[in-house]
Amino acid sequence: MSTRRYALTVEGAAPALSALAFFFMMVAYYIIRPVRDQLIGALGSQSLPLFYGVVFVVMLLLMPVFGMLVAHFRRRKLLGWSYSFFILCLLAFVPAFVAQDRIGARELGVVFFVWVSVFNLFVVSLFWSFMADIFSSGQARRVFSLIALGGMAGAIFGPLVTKLLVQVIGVAPLLLVSALALSLSLALLLRLSDRNERGPGNRGDEAIGGSLWAGVKELWSRPFLRYMALLMLFGDGIGTLAYALVADYAKANFADTVARTSFYNDLDLATNLLGAVLQLSVTPWLLVRHGAGWGLVLPSLVNLALLLGVALLGGGSVTFFGLGMPPLLAVMLVITRGFAFGMTKPAVDALYTRVPRETRYKGKNFIETAVWRFGDLVITNVVSGLRALGWGVSGLALLGAGVAALAAVVSRRAGWSSDLVPEGQARAGNGETPPA
């Protein structure tokens, strides 16, 4: 394929295929997400330290396995085997949910919560590593918002499908629908990988190589990855705090499986609508005109303002989006998540186009799996401890405001880190500075 024709393909068909693949992936995830959350809602936030502890251990065990796959197998096999594994798991969970009442919410909850957490982190992280592999830095700033918008459309469509089907077919058959959506996503990604490997000078048909533990090693050697790890922990702290408080609310107010699933589904829908609005308006303009770094800084400042508002005003129980919960807490949950999906994520993934291939697969994946779940484990235990000491919503929000302030400082450093390849010099499929 000629260089000109390949460029037209990258700017035309590739973003459309990528957005469609991400759409089906998010449909699959947002169908099973409320299925997972209704199990947490049945138990309350006191179960989260146990669940996140098991997830963290599983992540540590899986990291060398993923490193081996990345090091030794070409990209197409990596995508095919990883996604096929999760599709088969979805099918295997169907009989377990048919027997949920006999198995018990706690027992099934531990297994399914761990699996969904691994599914979400590995599948989504691998998708964006692939995107950073096939688009250059300049292309990423133009098209990543479009691709993320495709995912956000799926994140809206998934809850709508769930809301419609859960009342008709129940919880267990939803996993079959999710497996079908993930299969469609895989088919599109394999087609996209084949197209990209035919491009001039592309290295996607080569195994990445390197050490199994390269992601861990690079965390200590690359300033950019250290900043990304800190931002992951800070963002996780804010998100997990809100998640724990909402889990307690769900336990107190919803007694049955279908009601809890619908409740979490409505929260996801509101969050994803906000994310879609951001990706259609502010995010593309900000990334193209001012750079991806500001896509990290602005959400941190928004989180700071929201948390200060909750800390100062607290909140009584009123109706918000049809939900009886503290209004500022609901606003914080929806807006922080909406900015995370609608602005922070496209900005982070655009920055990863400016690092070498091994870094964007192994280093990025280590941060978005093991580091993230380590944060979950620590933060849920801290929140549980503080609540046991009598801390209320206002006190926890004030602590979160301090974390958001630190996140704003680190965001500024991450977006302009000295070890990032300068804008316009990173090549798609390589990520290293081209020779002069």
C-alpha cells in the first residue's frame, strides 16, 4: 500500500473501525457492570476490602502471564487470545447466575467481581495500547476523542439495553448478550490489525519482545510512568470513595437483585451522557488546541471544586435524577466519572503515543491493572477505617479535596514530562523519535 493511500486509510476507515470496536466493547462491559454492582449492593461497602484484596492478588499473578504474551506473540494473536478467553468466561458464568440464590451473593460476588475487574482493566487497557500502536501522536489528538466517543455511545447503549432486557429475561441471560457484543468487537479489532500490518514501515506484525517484568522496571526508570501511576492512585482514591458511599446507599434502599441492577444502571447512564457531551465539545478542542496535558489538569481542578463543595455543604436526602441521595454526592459521582471517561482517558492515551512500544503495552498495562487495584485495596481499607472512627461524608470529602489538589500538580508535570517524545516526532506503530 502506498504511503498516501495508507494515510487516507488511517484518517478514514481506521478511526471508524476503532470507534465501532470500542462501541461493542463498552456495550459488553456496561451490560455486566450493573450485574456485578448489584452483588456489591447486596453486601454493602464493608465487602469491598475483601473483594479488592483478591483482585490485587490476582492482578499480580497475571502480570507475568501478560508480559509473556506481549513479549513472545505478535499483536493479532495477543488480541485474539485475550478477548476469546473473556468471551468463554462470560458463557461459563451464565449457569452460576441462574443459581445465584443457592450459591449466595457473597460467594458469587467475590468470583464475579474479581473477574469483571480483570476483564475491564485488561481488555480496555489492551485496546488503548493497540490504538497508541497504530496512530501517531498528531493523529491521536485528532481521532482519540472520536474513538472514545464510540466507546461512550456503547456505554450509553449498554445500560439502555440492560434496562430493557433485565425486566424481560432476568440477570443471567444478559451475559450471553455481553458475550455477543465482545465477539463483534474482537472481529473488528482483528480486521483493523490486519489493515494496519499492511501499512508501510509498520511493526505491528512483530512480537514486542523484552522482559516479562518490563512494565514494573519502567515504572521506576521513566518519570512519565511514575506520574501516571500517581495520577492513577489519586483518581482511584476519589472514585472509590464515591463508590463506597453509593454501595452503602444501595444496600440500605434496594432489597432485590433487579432493583439494584436498575439503580446502578441509571447512574452509569447519567455518567456516560456527560462523558459523551464532553467528547463532542470540550475535549477535542482542548486536546487539539492546547495539548493532551490540559486534558489531565482540568478534570483534577473540577474534582477539587466538587469535593470542596461536598466538604463545605454536606447534604440532606433529596431527589436527584429520581434517586433519593445527597445531591452534591450524586453530582460528584456523576461528574467525576464523566470527566474521567470523557476527558482524562483520551488525554492519557494520546500521551502514550509518545513513548516506545514496549512502554505503551507493558508499562501502561501494569499501571492500569496492578497499580489501579493496589490503590483500590489501600483506599477501601482507609475509607472503612475512617468510617469506623466516625468520619462522615464531609470529612471524607475534605480529605478527597486534598488528594485532588495533589492530582492537579502531578497532572501538570505528567502532561509535559521530559521523557515524552516531542509532538509530531512519534511514529505510529513505534513511538520513538525518527532518525534525522
